[in-house]
Amino acid sequence: SAGEVEWLLSGDAASDYAATIPLIDESDPNGSRLLQKGSGAGHVGGAIYRADSGAYQTILSWIEQGALP
């Protein structure tokens, strides 16, 4: 469906960054697809990390600071 997002990482930093950026919303960091899917919203595999986890907070901080490579 249109709501599904396939996010596959290759291990190549440039390719993985390019695949990740479309999932980032700098105007609404908490609403970024990357964080939403990672915390279980719309992710068939369930939550990978909770919103109060260190991993979530690290990614949120990265997005808030401009999601630079």
C-alpha cells in the first residue's frame, strides 16, 4: 500500500544516508517516519525502540540538528 515504506540498508554510508533522508521530517522531528516506524507505528515487526529509549532520543537529536551525514 502507499503507506508502506521499504527501508533497506546496504552498508554503504552514502547509499544508506540517501535511503534514510526521505524518512526524516525536520519540521516535525517526532513525526518523522524513521522514528514512527522504529517505535512501532505502522511497523509489522513491532517496536524496535521505545520513545523513551536512548536510541530514539539519539535519532531525534540528530534530526533536530539537521540530520547531517
